[in-house]
Amino acid sequence: MLADLEELVVCESFSADLEAVARSADVVAAQGTRHLGAPPERIVVDGVTHLRWTFGTPRVLLLGHHDTVWPMGSLATHPWSVRDGVARGPGVFDMKAGLVQMFHALASLPSLEGIRVLVTGDEEVGSETSRALIEESARQCDATFVLEASADGGALKTARKGTSAYELVVHGKAAHSGLEPEKGINAAVEAAHLILALEGLADEVDSGARHDWRTTVVPTVVGAGSATNTVPAEARVSVDVRVPTLAAQDHVDTAMRALKTTVPGASLEVRGGPNRPPLEESSSAELFERARVLGRQLGLEALSSAAVGGASDGNITAGLGCPTLDGLGAVGGGAHADHEHVIVAEMVPRARLLAALVALVVAPAKEDAS
């Protein structure tokens, strides 16, 4: 498993470098072929390379990605290493160890009938080219297991907030800021009013929810104007939204599109909208209980669960109504950070847990066929 992990980590796969993603897909495809005994479909959408294996009529989808957030050349400053039982390197935790664990888990099964594997190449940048492929792959399945890294302490991810992304574009009118500012329409001032209007929006959506699982509406990137002596004719405000429920996502979307301007003459254009629906606990509850029982049978420490603010492709499968359990990948920490790492001793137990879960889901189909 460590040899396979090194093979993936030393092949850098920065999402924005499509040639690097294609090279990474070659390595992942070769590794998967060795373990699964069959080559994948190689699906290229808008230059992004995705891989899919399908064995018989799929009942369970195993979902992961091979792109990373690490820019090309990161190996020079964050080299592959294994010391004191800890593996390090760009993307080792998020989520190349999860792919290795998945391949080894499947290789341990007596049959792959009923299993589909999808490894995408653009999860870290929003899954724009893979979303339709994810939806198509999950629609036929009874369950999706996501090989994203675990939460703190190895917890499985039983809920994820949904995400929405907006850009508020304010249109005003330029004028000389010293000679005749009154003839301008200040888009920056209007943007400030809009930012203040957003401040209380989250409280309207889910007042009373626990603090760590509430809707958040956060202005992030703000820009306006073209020169220091000119009334800004345009301003832009990017807004990051995280929601625990579909109802909250719909509420925020309606509120964003109902925003009104305050500065006379200014106009507002609202761009964007929901990106990934939330993975609600109801989607994962039954699968998590199965995992807890199997974990006890395998002699693992008691499995815990976590609700996290970040989204994954599991949000997409859950949004389709496919029961989804996330965080089945590596145990470690530091995703996207200098201290990204994997606890090596947890790789085999997690692979065994995944194999048992997959076998449990596909077993009814085999019994029906017999």
C-alpha cells in the first residue's frame, strides 16, 4: 500500500494543470487496472480526465478524486516521506491514500460484480466537468461510499453542509471624484450597503440551530473602482454560502435574488447560485450504523461520526437521493496545509472496513441472482 501511495503522490496533479491531471489519470488507471483486473473508461470532459470502472449492474458506487490543490513543484518543498508511521506529501491525505485503500479493499473481494468506481479530476475546483458523470454514476446505485479523508480522529463524515457561490455585481456611474462626484453613482458605496444587508441573512434562516452547524453567508472577495480619483462605476462582491439543509439553501437563494439597491441610480446583478446540496444526516444514518457494526466485528476502535462544513462530491450523490457515507478514506490531518499527513497504521483497517461495507451492500443482489 505504501508503494502504491508513493506512486500516486510523486505524480503531481494540480487541478488547474490539465496536462498534470491527465498524467495522474494514467498512473491511477494503471494502478487500478493492476488491482481490479480491468482497465477503466477514460472520460475527458473539457480537457479534464476522469476514470470509471463498472462491473456488472452497479449497486454500489465508490467515489474519489485524483486532483489536488497543490501547485506543480510542491514536491520540492513537501517531498514524499514516511517517518515514524506517518506518510507525508502533496495530496497524501486529500485524497490519494483514500484511492490506495479503495483499490486494495476491492482487490480483497472474491468478486467485483455490482461495483462501480469513479475517480474524478476536478473535485477540488467544484466538479464542474464531472458533476453530470457523478449523477449518472450514482443514479443506479443503492449506496455511495466516498473515499475522502476522515474527520478528526478518524470519524466518518455523516453530514456536510451544502455550498452556494454568488457574485454581486453593482453597476453605477463614473465621475471625477474631485470635480463633480455628485454626477456619479458610487458602486462601492452600494456594495457596502449590500454587505451590511447580508450580515443578518444567516440568522433569519436557522435561528436556534447549534453554533457549529448553522448557515453561514460570508462576503469574501470585494473589489471596486478603476482609479483613485474616479467614482467607482462598478463593484463586485463574492459571497460564500454554507447551509445544513436544502430548505436553508433555497431560503438563501431567494433572499439573495431579492436584494435591493439603496444608492439612487445603482443597479444590481446577482450571479451564481447553489453548487452542491447538503449531505444531510438522514442520507448517511443507515450506512453509518452498518459501518459501526462491521467495525466492531473487525475489532476496530468504536467509529465516531462528524458533521463538517466543507463539501465533497458526496453532496451531489446524496442530493440525488442515493444513501451516502463519506470520510471512508485516510486517517490523518492537515488537508491543503503544510502538515498534511496520513497515519500509516490506519490504512489497512480502513481498507478492511470498506471491503466489508461494499460486500454487505452488494450481497442482496448476489443472493437474488442465485
